[in-house]
Amino acid sequence: MMRNLKIKFFLNLLIAVVFGLGLSSNANAQAQKVKAAFNHEAATQQPLYTEYRGVRLGMSAEEARAKLGTPALKASDQEYYVFTENESAQIGYDTAHKAVTISVDYLGGIGAPDYKAVVGGELQREANGTLYRMVRYESLGFWVSYNRTTGLVTSVSVTIQKI
């Protein structure tokens, strides 16, 4: 039984890392696309989703660990947490060890917040079936995105990132 749990953990970890790498490049491309079509209403709108489990952008690594516990993986610029077999998170840090990215993955969409509570409005459907929306809060210096993939394993990613 312990072996099965370890196998599930490492499979989820592998999926999350691979997905995280793809999400990072996808997020940059999406950020540029969304910036070009910037919605001025978002500049005055109050953000709906600004933290995850008490962790906010700008928090120190120590403060984030106090909220989330011990990370499963740790590097100087990011930490990776696994909460359940369906929920994991990555916290990215700048050189001052302050949180600049909070990205949460929900395998199978299990436990994911409703997209309206994250980005409001309707999601955009990409050609591959992915549902996506990003809202930029220029005056507050960050953006929030909601991304629901389709395919063999559905996954929901919610990301908050400093601009």
C-alpha cells in the first residue's frame, strides 16, 4: 500500500512538473496575447482571487512555508507542495525570496475553485478545447489566470503572478 502511495505521489509530481513547465511558456504567450487585448475594466475592478491558502504575492519564503508547511521540493527560486493526489502548488520567488508567482494545479479538476470566483466572466475556448481566461490588474501589479485543459487527464491551473 505504501508503495502504491509513493508511485501515485511521484506520478502526480511528474505530471505537475511537466505541466508546470508547459504552463510557464503557455502563460507567457497568453500574457502577451491578453495584454494586446487589455480590458480597461480590469484596471478598476477589484481582484476576486488574490491568495492561495493564505499565501499572497510579496510574502517571504518563510511566511509562505508558515502557511503551507514543508515543501515536497525546494530550490532557491521556487518550492513545490503536494497537498493531495489531486492538488499541488508551486510558489516562485524573486532574488529577495519574495513570492512572485503562485500556481496551483488540480488534477481532474477536483477541488478547483469555480472560475467565476477566480477571474469572473466567461472563459475563452481555445481550438484544442482548453478553457482559459486571464485578468490583468495593472494598477495592482499582478495578473490572475484560470486554465482548464482537456484530454486524457483534465487539469485546472490557477495562477497569480506579479507583472
